Amino acid sequence: MAIATDTRQKRTDDTPPSERPRPLWMLLPGGVLMTLLILVPLLLAFWISMLDLDQYTIRQWLQAPFVGLGNFVEAFSTSPLVRGIWLSVSYALIVSVAAIPLGVTAALATQNAFRGRGLVRSVYLIPYILPAFVVATVFRAMFQPEGVVDEAFGVFGVDPGLWLNGPQSYWTLVITQLWVSWPFVYLLTLAGLQAVDAEVHEAAALDGAGWGIKLRKVILPYLRGSILLAFILTFLHSINAFTMPFVLFGIPAPVDVEVLPVLTYVTAFQSFRFGLSAAMAVASLAIVAIPLFVYLRAVRLDTGEDAKR
């Protein structure tokens, strides 16, 4: 018995410090911060979503009438929430899909050294580092009637119509958000390219692989994780973007660009239906959690954690 105890003690002492179990109290600072910044506001939003809270009951919101799931029923039945979900998901999906080839192409074009590569890489990052309200203001001026865009179409004798109102406002939002989003894909792809081993490139060159085969068989498999992460993050950023449509179209926004963040804002601060707005926010959180869960599940399967269990 004493020998077994000594053996277990020796094994514990031989375990590297990085692999030893840490006491749970070390998680306390992060746990407190996560509780205050994430869990408490989330629970508060969920509680407000079950109250009939408006401009008449806001002063005594703790005594506001409790309606249970009534706000959620109203949100999905009579409010434009379903249309807002469709607009948000569709435009975010278009932006994410279109940003992938743009970002990957830009990364591949600047991977190898050439004169002026640093300048080109810096120029590529301009849309990403500019504040969203600055980009929206510039594009709003460009898409104004008789603006730069209309002048460009006028050279070919084409009258494109209104860009900031009507059905075309949807594509104005897509173009603007795409211009902002593709440099992020470029950054993640460029980082992924650094992980490709130089020996793999040499082996492909010795085998006589052409550029197309090398791209499909060597480079893109290495970039699968980076591209998937870029797609998910671009989708989440686009579907949660508020500043871009708010500055680009103003309030009230055209019906064709009344995406979820704008719809939630209008319901809360224009209609003063705070309970209904909170229900829309909770629904938006559930929608955003779906692609995030899919990505985390894919990462677990790719690393083989489930197989180990």
C-alpha cells in the first residue's frame, strides 16, 4: 500500500506543471467578469422580454405587467420580425459567400515577395480599419441621386434609379458591407498561408504539379479551417451590423433594409415597445447562436475530441 502511494506521488511530481490540474479558484476572476458582462445582461434582457414594458411603465419597470411569451408571439405573428430575419440572414450570407473568393485571391496575390508588397497589403486593409460610420457616410454620398455611382452609369446611358430607397437599397447594403468585410477574410487567409510548410511546396514542384493542381490539392486543404472561420465570423459580423445600415439609410430605414438590429432599435426607441424589442433581441441571439454552434461542432469533429471520448 505504501509502495503504491509512493508511486502515485512520484508520478504526480514528474507531471509537467503545464499538465497538472489547476485549482478551480483560478477561474474566479474570469467567471466573475463573464457573469457581469454576459450572463447578467442576458438574463435581464430575457426578463424584460416577458414584460409589457413601454413608455407608460418604464418608470416602474419592476412592476410592469408580466405577459410571459406574449411578446414572442407578437414578434413572430404581427411584427415584421420574420421579414427582418430573412433580410438579415440573406444579406449576411451573400456578403460572406462573396467575401471568400475576394479575400482568398488577395491573399494569394500578396503571398510571394515582390516590390511594393507592403504597400499593397496596407491598401488592402483600408476598408477594414476605417470606422463603419465613416464608410457608411462615404458610400451614402456616392449612392446619392446624381452622385458618383449615377455618374458612372450615366457614361453608358443607364439610369440605375434610387440606391438609397426602394428595392435597390438592399443591394446597396450588400455592396457596402462586402467592401468592409473582405479584408478580414484576406487577413485570416494570409495567416493560414503562413502555416503551409515550405517542404510541401517543394514536393509539389518536384512532382510537376501545375498552379491549379497545387492550389486545389495543397493550398486549399491547409486553408480549410481559416476559410471556415472567416466565413462564420463574417456572417456573424454582418448579421449584427447596426452602424452601417443606420448611417447609410437613416431612420426610418427603407423596408428592404430593415434588418434585425435596425428593427430592434426602431421598436425600442421609436415605438417605445421595450418588451417587444427585448423579445426580438433574444430571437436574434438564438439565430446568431446557430452558425456558431455549427462551427464549434465542426472544430470538435476535426480535432477528434468526440472520437477520444
